[in-house]
Amino acid sequence: MAKYNRILLKLSGESLMGHQGYGIDTERLGQYAEQIARVAQSGVQVAIVIGGGNIFRGLQGASRGFDRVTGDQMGMLATVINSLALGSALSGIGQPARVFTAINMYPVGDYYSNRRAIEAMEAGEVAIIAGGTGNPFFTTDTGAALRAVEIRADVMLKGTRVDGIYTADPEKDPSAEKFTEITYDEVYSRGLKVMDLTATALCKENSMPIVVFDMDTPGNLARVLAGDPIGTLVY
């Protein structure tokens, strides 16, 4: 039995690079698709938000001279590319998926509404929601938090390359200690970079629990849904 019936899975665009350093690693994409299809076919309703940092990040563009609004719009388009790639990978292994976009981009994707996304999930499709919030100055973490609340997800799962939240960056500080659970307020007070403050505040205000876990290890998504104590719960 799955611990959650409906989830919002947030994936980073950087993770799709695999070992390439840029773009989409088809092997990593396939691994993600297999994990997602497995849980969707078990009856869990799945919505996904993917970042675009493997292609273009708005803040990086602004630092290189792009207008911030234009840079963020370019970043939104990068999330659409990643979403289309994941949708294609899921369809290729027999798992129906539908891409929704925060900005009207038909026929690239269906224009997002929470009602349409919920209907897709209830019909057994994976709902991939692209384009962030559709507005500049908001991250895809905030977009994911917003969509999780809108579709009435039971939990927001943040899949990363690290197996949870630590007192410091475990890749830089070997003495960093991992949290099993942590409150939203502790995330604030400790200055932990789990998500941006807007996203964390939105989850707190709407009592949306967050689980941060290592998505790059095959099978971990199913383990989280089964209630295995991997990752870190933010509540």
C-alpha cells in the first residue's frame, strides 16, 4: 500500500544532465521514466514539475546581460523542453502522460488548469506541468509548491541527487549531519537551502509536507511512497 495517493514530484533540470554537463542524458531520463511509470501503474496519481537549469536558468541569463523578465521566460521554455522529453520517455514505455503549460502553447502542451490536471491523473495519466508559474521572478520550486497545493496533492516530493537535508552541504562538509525530520520554521532559522523562501512559505501556509530524497538511485521513488524512512520530511 502506498503511503500517498496523489503526489507532486519536483525534479531538477540539472539532474537530467546526468554526467554530460549540459542538456538531457537519455539514460538518466529513462531511469526517471521507469521509476515514475512504476508508481503510476501501482495506482498512485502523479504530477510532475521539472526545472530547466540543464538548458537555461533565468538568473544566470540576467547575470550575463539578459533582461530578467526575458531571462525567466527563456527558463520557462527550457522547462517545457524537459517536460516534453519526459512525456515522450513515459509514453515510450507504455505510461500515458500529458504535458500542461502555464502559458498557452497549444499544441505543444495543453493549457494548464488544476481541474484538467486532476482529470488527467484520475484517468491514469501522469500530469507533467511545465512553465513554472507562468510569471517571471518565481522559481520552479515555487511553481511546484503552487501546483501541489492546487491539485490537492498529499505531499510534495523533491527529488535531488542528495539523500535528504543536512546541516551543511554534505558534498563539501563531511561532518554534515542529516535530518530525518525538520519543521518549516527550522528550515528558516537554520538558513537551509531546501527550496527558496517563497516555496517553503507556500507549503507551510497550506500544510503541504515536503519529502527531500535521492531520486538518482533507482527504486527510491517507490520506497518513499511505501513509507520507507529515506530522505527528510519537512512539516
